[in-house]
Amino acid sequence: MSDIERLFGGDRPVPGMRPSGRVGPVAFEADLEPPSDAVPAPASSREHGPSDHDPHDPHEPDEQADAPQFPVAILEPLHLGAELRGAQSDAARAERMRLLRTEILLRHRTQRGAIAIAVVGAGAAEGRTLLAAELALSLAQLNRSTLLMDADMRHPRQHLLFGTELRDGLAQAIVRGEATTLFRVEGFDHLSLMTAGVCPANPIELLSDGRFESLMDDLRSTYDYIVVDTPRGSDYADSLVVSTVVGHVLTVHRAPHTPYKDARALLRQLASSRADILGAVLNRF
């Protein structure tokens, strides 16, 4: 049996999985090499800006993005880093991302309010952080207000994809009870980035004391879509706490890098949370 035991199911069911051995749809398979750092593309070019309305998506675009309701300091717009530029310039990968986006939206076509998704993986080097950023960019191209949040306060990377430093971010927002620093992204007028911030020594306690949940409630009233990057689940419990608060989970695995046992263990852990597992992404690179 191949591809992480046919996406970690086989004939033995795992809590949270459908009888077919899958957690929802296998939404996205990326048979791609990591994007080259040499891809030349200015972040302000039109090809990286919001796309025309996709007729396959169930949401109509708004005229303008909603402004945040809480006090924020909007810094200078960031530019896409080389890794993100490479992913955005790959037509085949971009089309797969649109298919993933459409599957997610179709599963929530009757939901009211914001759609918040935690991107969760078992281990390192599975493409979790890049996928979260690409999904947020794709959602923002629908001209809907979108927030990309880095909740990985163990090994944060979203700020690196956008070429900025760790300043005030999620950690400080939880402590203060409000978001104080958001970044705009050049060419994506409807996207905001919240970095992990200056990471504390006790991120699991910070995420678990109720203030993170209160912050998420405020953000749901402001944004249409929220995509949350998380630490790897094999080493830290942070992703389970974040998944429970966020409510929806997209799992990420890499064939043949992710061990079969780790993929199944992640599903067992997520089954104990209140999160709805939307589906699985199988990366090939």
C-alpha cells in the first residue's frame, strides 16, 4: 500500500475518519519541487494581485475588504518572499490551490460568519507553513477580508515567507487582549498577516488560558477567512489547543516523508478535540 498507506487509512479505521479510511476529501496533491529562490517576480506585479472572480467559487466578491474593528498598527506593506513568489508563479500549483479553496468553500456554503481553518501537520518539513500562506493568498484573491495568523510560537516561519522580522504579533495580542500589529501584503489588498510575535517561553499556557479564544472571537467578527499556521503535532500539544479554538482543521502530510504511524497518531489526537477535520493535503516534493 503506497502514499502513506493510501493516506494513512488502510482497512483499519481511525477515530475521526470516514469508513473509506479518509478524513473528508483528499483535497490537494502537489507533485512539485520546492519553489526556486531564483524566481524573479516583483511582488507588486499584477500577476500577484487579486484575480478575477472564479465562477467555480460559491462566494461573490465584495467591493472592498472589511477594515479591522479593533485597534491595530498597520505597518508598511510586505512583499512576497522568493519561496512564495515561486509557488505563485507555478500555474499548475496555483490551479490545485484553487481546487482546494473551492472544496473548502463548498463544504461551508451554508455556514454563517467567518471560516477559520487551522493547518496542522505531524512533523517538520511537510510543507505546512507554505500551504497555509498559499491558501490565505488564494482566499484573499476572492476579494474577501482574509487573515493569515502564525500560531507556531515554537518555530515560526510565516514572517520569513514575507520578509519581515518578529515584532509584536500573536503572543503580544493574546497578552494585551487586542491585535496591535498587522501587516498588509503588497498586491493582496484583502490580506493581513499576523506573525507569531516575540515568542514566549510558555506558548501552550498562553494559548490555553482563554485569551486566545477571546481574540479569535473578535477576529471572526472582522474577517471572512482566517488561516492559522500551527507547530508540528508530533512534538507539541499547541496544535490541538489551536484546532479546538479555531474549529476546522486541514491536515498536511508529505509522501513519503511523513511516517504512517505519525499520520494516524495525529488523527487520533485531533479526534479528541472539538475541531471538524475538513480533509487532508498530501504533498509530494
